[in-house]
Amino acid sequence: MTNKRLVLTTTESMIQARRIADALIEHKLAAGVNIVPHVQSIYRWKGKAEEAEEWLLWIKTTSEAFERVRDLIRELHSYELPECLCLTVEDGSPDYLRWIEDSVE
């Protein structure tokens, strides 16, 4: 297991996705962020089935930076309850993992 993490969040627009991604990179909280457009989300919210088109962010970071990533997402997000899931990276290319480590403060 590594100290690298993949954090997932969704946004309501590309503008919001870019704002969050840019802030994470600017604050050196993420090595990189992939934005996947036009994700079709189906979910339960306040007792009702809902549907939305969203933008999915894949955020590459470290376990040490995760709390600050989570806090920045919460601060910049428009949703009442923004998605913020942190997945453990078990292994990966040594050079890629080193790039993440070198890019995140």
C-alpha cells in the first residue's frame, strides 16, 4: 500500500469542475486532476430518485493532503452535500507515484 490517494467528486458544470481543479493544483494539493464530462448520475436525494448530468473529477493526491483537499472541495462546491470519496492506491508505476509525491505539498 502507498500513501497515494485518488479522490472523487462530481460537479454540476465544467466551470465549477475547472474552478476546483485549478485551486487544487494552485495550492499544491493535487498532482493532477482529470475531468470527465457528461457523467449521467442517478441517485437518491432527500427520499426521491434524482438524475443529473455531472462532471467527474479524479484527483491524484496523498493521504497527508486529503483533509485539505476535502475542505477545499467543500468550500468551493455549490452542492449542499458534495461527493468526496478517498480511495487508497495500493500500487502503481514507481515513477508515477514519485511524480504525485513530488507535486503535492
